[in-house]
Amino acid sequence: MRRFLSQRFLRIALAWMPVGVVVAQPAIPRATLVEDLRIDAKREDFSALGGGQVGPNDVLALTFRQDAQVRVYDAKGKRVATIGRRGGGPGEFRQPATQGWIGDTIWIYDFGLQRHFFFTSSGALLRTVPVEGLNRPILMSDSQLNVSDFSPNGRSSDGTVIGHARLWRKGQSRYSGESVILAVSKDLRGTRLLATDWDSRWQRELSATGFYGIASDGSAIVHVGLADLRERGGAVPVTRVKANGDTVFVQRVPYVGTPMPTRYVDSVLAKGVGIDLNIHKLPQSKIPPVFAPANGVFVQSNGFTWLTMLASQTSSYVIVLNVSGTPIAQFDVPPRSYLMAATDEHVWFTVRDGDDLQSVVRYRIRCGGKVCR
């Protein structure tokens, strides 16, 4: 049976609130953050930071695409390995992205080479494999569907890979296809999980459907809906789905609308949207009355969802949802910071300085002096 969570299904689910669907809680416990580690961009000579993933014992792998390099830091902030260099040979990258950990093994996806690399935390190359679905066709239950542009984000222990793809019917242009989250098994059979909007990854305030986050181990996919934004505020639906397509919860997170200034709207109309900001122009009628109230999501492997919400044009806060979708903690985002990763004990932010360089800061997080649960 094909499982597909369409936007129509989301609207029906939110309207009827079936068993297992939760509603927002009025009071969310406040969490406190205490800085306990800083990896300074100038001291470490960082180029543009492309994100990172936290492994066992708070070991951190950071991606630097400009340098075609991944750096590994231990829990005390000491660099213990430098992985890769530019090229196409074994252990070399063109466009690397650190995607996750399998035990103490780092797995990296290279967009340019379309390969998965597996390294030890000390930097030794274990193996290199082609990306599933790019070397052979993905098999869909509907034989008329083609798959293109598959980009993996999560990998489960059984070899299933979760990622973004485009589905299109035979005889049609691939660029007119539907943007979806796809689960691809080891035998290259694809399961369509969620509809999404590719452009929302670049211009979320203009998204028609929303954006998504995927746990690095493929255990959970979270979609944040932005289809119905209102000037006076409302609630955004947050949907968690398993790798087999089953819905775990649909939670509604309230927001207060932050209107877009006229100068901002004019700027958006002038530059367009898309990866290169030049794919298409939007008519003013398509621009929502407020900024996207949710602008980031991190999905923890234990099933917790860390949702970054907009408080104003210059400030944000994070709401933490547990495995059943209940909000268990809330805290303010430090200035000029963006949530990169989280565990039960810590949260990691990238923070920009006056030169726009991104350092990495780790905070200990507590609710009432205890681990937030």
C-alpha cells in the first residue's frame, strides 16, 4: 500500500483531530542555556561553515565545502581529524556534506561526486559507495513515475536512505514534477513519504507548503507546514512521519505574525526565488502577509523535534517537542545564532561575528536543573 501524506490529508487531519493527534500545550517549561564550549572560527581558520553532525560522546563533525573538507572535534573542542581534500579520488570531495553517524562511523554525501563516504572518527576511509538511486532506477509502486534529483539526508541501520527527490510522470518534464521526501530501500524500492517545496529551503518566508527535517539515522521525518499564514497569527502544523510513511503525530504550534516591511517585499520581488534566486519571479499576491513564523527544524535521533520560531525580525526561540509531539521546553536563541544540532544534554549553535565568520558554540541545556524531558 502506498503511503503518501498529501497537503489535502494534512488539512483533513488538522480539521478532525483523530486519535494520536495532539494539540499545543498552553504552558511550556522554560529551559536555561549555559555555554560550556566554543570552537572559534578565527582561531581554527574556518572558511564558510556548511553545518555539522554530533556523534557519540559529543564528537562533532563539521563540513567546509569551500575547502572540500570535514573536520572532527572531540568533546573538549580539540581537532582530532581533518578528512578529505578537493578531488575525485578515494577520500577526496567536490561538494561534501556531513550527514550523520552510524555508531562511531561518519557518513558523508558528496553532491558533486554522488557518492557516500564512510570514515572513522579518526579520519580513516572505510569505504565508498555510489548513492542509491543515482546509479540505477528507483522502483515506485506506480510504474509510470520517474525519480530524479535524489539527495539523501538520512540513513538507517538497515540501509534505507531518506532524502529529497522529484517525482514526475513519463512523458512529462522532470522540472514539472512533484517535490517529495522519499525512502529508498536497499533493493531500490521507493516509498513516497511527504510532499514538500524545494524553494522553501532557500526562501522559506515565501513557501507555499513548508519545509522539512530528517533525523540522520532516518528514524523520523518532520514537516513544518506554512501554507496558511495569517497577519494576526495562528498555528503551524508540525507533522512527524516514520520511515515507512506512518504518521506519528500532527502538532499545532502557535505563532504571532511578524509583518514584512515594504522594503523587504520590494527586495523579494526584485530578486525572485530559487537556488540561484533567478528561477522565477513571484507576483506580489503570492507573498504572505508575515514572515515565516518557523524558520528551522532539527530532528534528533531519539525522536525529539527542535523547532526554531520567529519572535520578531531579529529574534527567535526554540520549542522542543518530545516523541509524541508534546512541547517540553522553550528557550531563546542567542543573538546572531542558528541551531545546528542537539542531544539530551547539549545544543550546538553556529554564531556569526562582525566579519560574518561562523564559530560553533555548545550550551548545556536544563529544565529546572534537570535534563529536559
